Amino acid sequence: MSDIIISEKQLSKSAFSAVINLPIEQVDIADWLFNLPEAEYQRCCPPDHISAGSTTTDDGKRMSINVEMIGRTLMVQHYVAEVATPSLCKMVSTSDAFTPNGRTRVQVIWTLSVEKIDDKSCKYTNSVVAHPTQEFLDFIDKHGTPFDDAAAARQRDGGDHNSRETPLFAASIERRALARSVAKAA
């Protein structure tokens, strides 16, 4: 499927941070993301997070598939890893959005990063930026919704969702890192 992304227009942008109480050397965001059990994903933003899994594209790029509610819209995210390292994952999805008015598609860029605070802690940042596709612009036009109204709703709902999932993701990343440390020591 070929989607035309309208990158000069932005539906929403939010970034929130939380502390991970471990040295940055112990944290591996890519390991966490691509080994995230579905139940753990669900615990990271109840009741919004519905399902998650990992797969690959046809050409072998790592993917994270996430199903979640953003406000009143069911999102099926098809995140492809553009960068997947211990301290940075940049995931890009042309996502299916099932709205009360029907189905459309948007681009979502999800950036997960960690930076050192000191020798015992680091800061996790969860950033989400959404851009419309041409299909989305046609969809809202058909329904008489001005772009500014659609963007305001996405900003409100996406920001709320991100603010709730970020500290839970940070805690989950910390638990995964601790479990890996224990396993290596055994």
C-alpha cells in the first residue's frame, strides 16, 4: 500500500520523560521493545493498550505492532524500526485509525530514548509525533471536520495517552533491565 504522508502538517506532538533508577549501561530499549510480552504492554497504559507483538517487514526490518485506544480512536500501529539501539529506538508507522466516523490512516513517529542523569539513573523520554496522510485529509474533508479541529483532538487525546504511558514504560524498562542483570549474574 502506498500512502502519501503530508509531513509539513502535524496532527500532534508530545514528549514526556520519567526516571529509570539504573545506570544507562544497564538499559536496552530495543531489547525491551522487541521482547515486550503482551500482558506487560497492557499494564503500561490500561485500559488503552489492547495488544502488542513483534514481527519483521518482508525485507527483515524489526517491527512492533501495537493496538491501542487513543481517545475514541482504535489505532493499529505498524511500527518499523528506523533505529533500534539500547539508548534509542525510532519507530515509524503508517497506522490504521478506526474512528467513530470510519477508517483512515495517519503516520506516527514514536521515538523512545534514554540519556544519562548520573551513574545511578537515566531519563527515559517517550516522544510521539503524528502527521496526516492524504487519505486522512480527504477523510476529514468528507466529514466536514476542519484540520485544526482534528489536530486539536489528536493533540489532546495523544498527549493524555502519552503522559500516562511514559512513566509505566520507564518502570517496565527498568524491570526488564533488572531481570536481565539477575539472569546474567546467575
